Amino acid sequence: YALYLENLLSTSRILGFFLCSTSSSVDKDTEEDKVSSLINTELLKEINSLGNLIEQMAKKPDSLNSNGNVLVDAVLGLVGEDYLSSINEVSIRVSEFKERLDCLGFVDSVELVCVLRSLEECKERLSTLSQRKKVMIESVWGSINEVKDQIGNSKAYKEDEGRLLMMGRRNKVSESARFGERVVMKHSGNPVKFSSGRFLSFNDVSFPACASME
């Protein structure tokens, strides 16, 4: 729980407010206005931080293993409340990204897809965290999946992803060619012979003789 609190405070610093205090519709409207004014990099930073926090929530112990411990049950209750606030903040930012899909660059798109995939991996573990607002929560998960698929299926994303993979292959081939064609410079002095076949290419390498220390 201490590690979770550390993540909660870190996320709250990035968002600019203490996360679990966001409950009223007025706060939500204000937050939507603020989010719409953020540049893409700032928006990515916020949703990435929220994703990290939710991943930490997903690591909670099973409530069935609390063995009736009042303190553990109370902590899980607090985390459940924070989950509702966090998923609401994720919803606001996912909706904003949905409006910006046409102007997202490839790098930003990749980062966003990674965050959304990480969130989806937590879904099952989080299903028992809160029994409230299930319809709203399912709606948010639906939006996350929708935006992730829209980015992944977009023509620009596929073209850039394919281009990036081709560049990676070319770099590997180029590096292999440079290694194979590397010229070994010869220096004056007696050559050092290697008996192992792995070092045959070094048999003609000469090392300069060192001056005597005496």
C-alpha cells in the first residue's frame, strides 16, 4: 500500500490536484476544459501516469485473502474509491485523444497504444475492485479499446509501422555488412597468432612492440 500511495502522490503531482478529490460534475467540467488545452506530450504524460497508477491498483491482494482483517478491507475500500476517480480521469483523456487522432504523430500514437494496451491488461484484475458505477466503467473500457483499434487500424499508423520495421531490418543488414568489410589496420611489430578458428580473421593483426620498462 505504501508503494501504491507513492504512485498516487506522483500521479496527483502530474495532474495538478489530489486525485481522489475529483467527484463533482463541476470539477469534471473544469478538468475537461483543462485537458483540451494541453499539448499532446503533456496529455500523454498524464494518461501514462494514470495508467501506471491503475497498474499498481491491479496488483492488489485478493480480498478473499484478507482473512477478515479490518485494516486490509479498509485499504481496499480506499483503493476502490481511487479507482473510480482514476478511471474517470482516464475517460476524459481518452475522449480528448479520440478528438485528436487525425493530428497525432506516429511516435505519439505508438506511446498511446502502449498505454491503452497496458490498461486493458489490468481490466480483469480490476473487475472486483469496485461494485459501483459498473456501466460507466464498462463504457470507459469500451472507449479505450475503440481508440486503440482506431489507431492500430489507421492507414498512416500501418504505413509508418511498416516503414519503421523496414528501417530496422536495413540497419541490421548495414551493420552486418560494415562488420564484415571492416579493414584491420596493421601496425609494426610481431604478429600475434591465435590457434582458435574463431579468431582466424585476427591472425594477420600486428601489435606494436612496447618499449622495455627497464
